[in-house]
Amino acid sequence: MIRGRVNQRLEPVVNASILDDHAIAHSFDFILDTGFNGHLTLPSDVIDRLGLNYSGQRAVATADGFTHNVDVFTARLLLHENWRPVFVIRMDSPPLLGMRSLWRCRLSMNVYAGGNVVVEETS
């Protein structure tokens, strides 16, 4: 089970870990974005610091309605005590955790500043 909080902007935030290129875990706060169907996004400086492997470019549609070509990297994300392979999109914005990372999970939250966020693995 992963627990987090709803921030002052009413965004659900959880903490998760990613392995760098030396298999060292680094912890980050991610905004859970239910409108993002990818795995996750990280800013350029974090991707560079972690030494993530470049996978290529992909076209993605963003919330502004436009399609952008973005750099994609591979990583391993710790969720529910398991390291999962994920694709990381380079976006210079706060880190986002998308719905593909939450596959077979139940998400519940109390939507007010300070409210609980719970991500549970389902069978």
C-alpha cells in the first residue's frame, strides 16, 4: 500500500522510488495524474542525474491539446515492494505518476488539502 496526501492545489501526491544507473534507489514525490495514461514523467535534470537509458522519441498528446515529440527513457519504479519496468517521459514540470504505473491498483483519496491518498494493489 502506498500512502500520500492531497496538496494545497488539490493534487494527490505520493512518494515512490526509482533506480539510477548504479542500482541505487532515489525517492521522489509524484503528482498522481489520472488524465495521464503513461507511466511517469521526470524533469531533465533528474533524468540526467539518474543516468536513465534513452529509449527514443515518441509523440504524445498533452493536456493543452497539442501533440509533442518527447524523449523517452527506461527505468525501474518501486511500487508495492516490487521493482517495475517503466517508461519515463522527459517533461520539465513536476514529476507525474500516470495511470499505466497504477495498473491493477485501487486509488482512493479524500479531496481536500491534507486529505489522505491511498494506492492499493488489487489481485
